[in-house]
Amino acid sequence: MCGIVGYVGGQSALDVVVAGLKRLEYRGYDSAGVAVLADGGLAAAKKAGKLVNLEKELVDRPLAGGSVGIGHTRWATHGGPTDANAHPHLDNAGRVAVVHNGIIENFAALREELAERGHALLSETDTEVVAHLLAEEFSSVGDLAEAMRLVCRRLDGAFTLVAVHADQPDVVVGARRNSPLVVGVGEGEHFLASDVSAFIAHTRSAIELGQDQVVELSRDGVTVTDFEGAPADVRAFHVDWDASAAEKGGYDHFMLKEIAEQPKAVADTLLGRIDANGRLTLDEVRIPDAVLREADKVVIVACGTAFHAGLIAKYAIEHWTRIPCEVELASEFRYRDPILGQRTLVIAVSQSGETMDTLMALRHAREQGAKVLAICNTNGSTIPRESDAVLYTHAGPEVAVASTKAFLTQLVACYLLALYLGQVRGTKWGDEIHAVVRELARIGEEVERVLETMEPVRALARSLAHKDTILFLGRHVGYPVALEGALKLKELAYMHAEGFAAGELKHGPIALIEEDLPVVVVVPSPKGRSVLHDKIVSNIQEIRARGARTIVIAEEGDEAVVPFADHLVRVPATPTLLQPLVSTVPLQVFACELATARGNEVDQPRNLAKSVTVE
């Protein structure tokens, strides 16, 4: 969950690394640190708290200049967010520096071994043992890459490691197991990072690193091996966005920028999906149509916001393909011994492509013989690489921790996949598929319309900033939207927020209703599901009769809700299954504005990081 940067080249390593860390701070902001090789030695600085604290430290205590360096921004796991636990970690001689993302599961035993051999470990982290082990191995073999291979063979767990050594000052070495690491390829310079955004200002050429690989960077080139030292195959790729896409662009928060980018993100996800023969195509479907036709069950695995996208996808998949579909929290999936087989299609949804729970669920599914299709926003990440097929969402970089445009594009991708399955299995005719795709193509404009009418929603959010609790209700596809709306408030406003299926009110949750309690209700279209619409209008009356303050999200032209809405938010009329693409947007704006009114950090909410790369 941490952010890592490494650099070797002709520029100031400190400048390159700190700039990279700024782009990676979304991955963790409990502490930050850097190490630079210069003048035959190693200089390091690290501070608890956000990156700005480190930058101040570097002004007060400048490091010697050098063209080789590493950096880290931390989301704390082993040990609290203190200066001592911040990365980089050094050996006792101060010749090796290491940064790390992940968890080393056998660190306690390794720490005891090191202590018995006279090493003094100064932090509470699992990472520090690696610095000491590297120092020992380097003293024997005299080569940092070989020392890294030897050390990695002793480590259990998930980790990305990047290290430098003062006695080999012209290289940076990295290692990867179950945790993200990508190489940036420049002219006379090379980069290592958890995410391409760290080096996108310098190069858009990148190399994927595979599982259990060690990479050595110098100004002259890149060498990749496996942990045994054998040459490893790698895949180069080109990043299709530039540095400006990862900047705020005049917005106060990245989240606001990313909310505003949703119309374009939706459009980009739809580009090129119909081939010259009028058939729907996806990105890299390496699963034969015959296999998809034989699938007897679909299982969606995801976490957090992606899980809510999966819940919505279930409605579309079952409706358009008539295949039973289950949606599972990836963190629980493999521990309940799920029933999987060769006729099961597993869909793994992850913005980053590195979500550890989802990756482990994917691997379990493949071990059971299931085919796996990934829906992902990050080219070259682990989950797409280990899947049988991938559908990219093309949302561009999403920096704010709370997901917005990634969620909408995941929904679009799920709809496309459901239609594709319908096409392959013959449950949807070509003209039916084209009609839905045309509706999806119109959604970008509809989202734009929603965004143009959000000032009353912002004002409402500011007026509710003092509240302790807000509830959310929905039916059909509106239920996952209610869950997503509640999650956004938890993430950003740090307040009690719960989403409920409106039909469950009388089975318990209605006991929570009290005078002036804000309740957001996502109302289905009166056209597509008129019975559900009538029922949720009754639900609104029930809670209003008990004193609730009703905030109703309903489509244009729905007059039945007007008498029972204390606050009415209009969204464009859309087909029932597609309504979440427009009804989610006001909830994103509402959460962002309410968090701002409460004085919270919108882009970097407490205790959270963008990519959850540890279990």
C-alpha cells in the first residue's frame, strides 16, 4: 500500500524521487523518506506525517546531491507512523538503504537471527531486517542484485523491495513478489516505481515486472532475472496518458477533478468496442467463445467500491445472459471454500490491478480450474497479467483515495461484458446490443448534465455537516448505489453512514429513524420497474411519517415523489439497469462537499490508502 520510487540517471536523484513521491502519496501518507548516493556515501532523511514534513526537513537539512536515489511514502503496517519506522531503513554501517511495500511474514524469526549475530535493529518494522540481510549478503558476494536474490529466497509474504548500496553507487535494485513494481525506461536514465504516475513526467515507456523477479537499473540499461538468477521475460508497454492527467488542473481537490472527468472517462471506456462487422469486442479476451458459451455460473470478486460495481453488474449479467451470478467480497472468497470449476467464469474487478485480496481470490479461482476475466484501470498491473482475459476501463489516473471515475467506468465495463456474454451465448440480438451501447454512449452527456446542476446538492451537504448519521436507501440497482453513497461518507466525512435495501426497512432498520435524521433515497424509474417505484414511494412515506428528513434522488418527470421529498435531486431518465451511472454522481458530490465543510482532507482521508496491496 506504500509508494516507492527509484532513480538512476543524469538528473538530481533527490528532485526526481521527491517529485515521484508527490504523485504516489495517495498510496500512503503516514511518513516519507529518501536516500541518495553521493560522494562515496549514502545520505538519508525521513519524517513521520505527510510528504510536506519531509520536504521541510530537506530544506532545513539538505542532502548531498547525487544521481542515484530511492524514496518511499508509507501506509503503516508493522509499527506506528514514527520517524524511526519511516523508510528508508539502513543497515548498522549506513551503507545499504531499503524501501518496501508489503508484509514480510517471517520477519520475527529473521529479526531474532540478526540480533543473535550482533545486529542492532532500531525500528518496529519488518522492512529493517532486509537492510541488514542485504548488508550481510553483499559483504559475501559483492553484488547488490545477487544479494537481493539471495535475500528474497529467504522471505515469506508479499513484498516489493528497492535498495541501493554505497559500495555499488551506480545501480538501483528492485524485487517483486505479489506487490506492484514497474520500470520506466528513459534515455540514459531509468526509474522504478509502484505506479507509472511517479515517472510519467520523464517517460511514457515502461516495462512490466513479473512475479518473483529482481531488476537491476543502471544508466545504461535494465536487467531482469528471477530469484534464482535466470534471465526473465518481460513485456514493454506505452502509457497512453501524460503528466498533466495526474495534476489537479485548477481544482481544489483531485476528487473534484476526477468527478468532473467522468463524462470523458465513460466515453473513453466505450471507444472502439464495435468492430467492422458490427459485433461487440473487448480488450484481451483470451477465453474461447465456446468456453464462455458453456459457462454455467459467473462469480464476481472485488473489494470496496469495486464490490458495489459488481453488485450492479449482477443485475445486468443475469438479465441479459440468464447465467446465475454471485458477487463475493474478495477478502472472504477463498476462505469459505467456494464451489468453482471449469465452467465457472470469475470476474475480478480492481481499479489498481494490485488489490491483494482480489489477486489472491483470482489465484484461488484459477487453481480450481475457473477462467478469470479482469476489469481493471491499470495497464500492466498484476491482476490483468494473471487473468485469462482483461477489459480495461481507460479512466486515466485516479489519485483521490475515494473512487469516482473508476467506479463509473467499472460499471460501463461490466455492462459491456454482460452484453458480450449475451452476444456469445445468443441471448441478446445484435440490434438489442447496439441499442444498449447507444444508451451507454449517451450517458457521458447525461453525467455532464448532472454535474451542471449540483450546486443545491453542495449547499445541502454544507447544511448537514454537523450531523452524526445519514442513512441511504435503494431498491434493485439503487441498493448498491445506496451502499456506495454510504461508503463515500464513511471514507470522507468520517461519519456513521449506512446503506439499506429499502424493502428491509420494516425488518429492523426503521428503528433507526428519528426526528430530522437525513435519509437519502435512490428512486428507481417509474417506467422500467413501476412496482418497485411504487413500493419505494411507500418507504419514503414511512420514514417521513417518523420524522426523517428525506433527500430523494429521482429521474426527471417523476412527480409521484414530489410530495414526500424534503430535498429533491433530479437526474436524467435512463434505462433502469443503467441508472446507477447518473444516480451515483450526486452522492459523490455530496460526500466531497460535506467532507470539505467538516474540514477533512478530501484526497487523503485518514487511515486509508488508494491501493490495498496487503491482506
